[in-house]
Amino acid sequence: MTAKLIHDKSVSKIAEKYRQAGYTVLVDPEPEDIPFDLGTYRPNLIVKKNEAEGYIIEFNGSGRQISIDRLKEIAEIVSENTGWRFLLITEEDALLKDNAKEVNLLSWEHIFSRITQSERLISLEENEGAFLSLWGILEALLRRRAEEVTIPIERFPTVSLIKHMYSQGELSIEEYDRAMRLLSVRNRFIHGFEAPEVNESVSELLALVNELISLWAPQLSQS
């Protein structure tokens, strides 16, 4: 099967999932089908909740090179139109049964509640539970920040998310290195390998989470 056939098959699967969820779907839309001017850009899908709301969707198959800078420009144009969002969907999304469902990121209230719970676990020396909870918070922060600054990667797998947030200037090289180091600890731990460094890494992970909150939501971190 050629790369184009694989790509088209994946797009068709995504389109069908949205149709089953009740959306109106246009595959490979013509310029006149796009509800606002996107220049020469043509999305793979237009998914409509109604005539005033929906998604402009780009599918990124495995191994396909994409320009996040270019797609960020598209996402910014789309975000200027109330009721519309730009989504960059990956091969991993295409394999999920519920990729067409609305998925909301953690609220700030929920994030701070989880941090409090994690700190309590650390005080009880329940470091493994605290580490997993904090890792979930870190991913939530990265995805929320990506959405807020219209970098359309909030659905990306974790490692790609971290790398793109660094390449887009949202993470410093030092923050990137810490996140990747902590990711390797997390991967060993959740895949059943010994990871004694979890006990040492939990404090570093808490510090990184608090650092990013102070950068991305300073008014909330001080309240």
C-alpha cells in the first residue's frame, strides 16, 4: 500500500468517527467550503458542529515532516473566528476509538488540587504515587500552554509535545533537559522496570511543575 493510500485511509477513518459522533464532515474540502480565508492552505477535513462551530483538521501520518511554524500561523487565523478550532491529529489519534469526542484539559483549579495532593503524598513518603500524579500535571501544563499560544500540538504524544514546546521557545534548554530526563524515569517506572531514582526525582518534578506555573500563570500561582 502506498503512502498516499495509507494517508487517505487514515483520514477516512477519522472522518467516519466524527460522522458517528454527529458532526458534518467534509474530506479534502474545496476552497469555497472553507468558512474563512486560509490563503493557499487546504486542510484534510472540515468538521462542523453547526454552521458557526467546528474544527479545521490537519492529519499528520507517521514519518511525515510538518512545519509547526506554518501550522501555528493557520491555528492563529482559525482562532480569530469564534466557534472554530484548528486540530493537528496524529497517527496515534487515528487509532483511538474515541478521538472524535470532546476532550477537555485539566482546569487550573484541578491542577492546583492535584499539586496539593501530590505534596501530601510526598510528605507521607509515597513518592511513587506523587511522581505519577505530578507527571500528569506536567503534561496537562504543556498541553494547556500549547493550546493557549495556538501551537496545535496539544494532542501530540508526550515526547513530541516536549520537543516541539522547546523548538517553539516555550521551554528553555534547561527545562527541556529536565523534562526529558524525568520522562525517561517515568517510562522505566510505568513499563515495569526498576526505577529507584523516582524517590530522588519527585522533588525535581515538583520544582519543574511549579516553575512552569509561575511562568505561564503567575497571577494564579500567587493567589
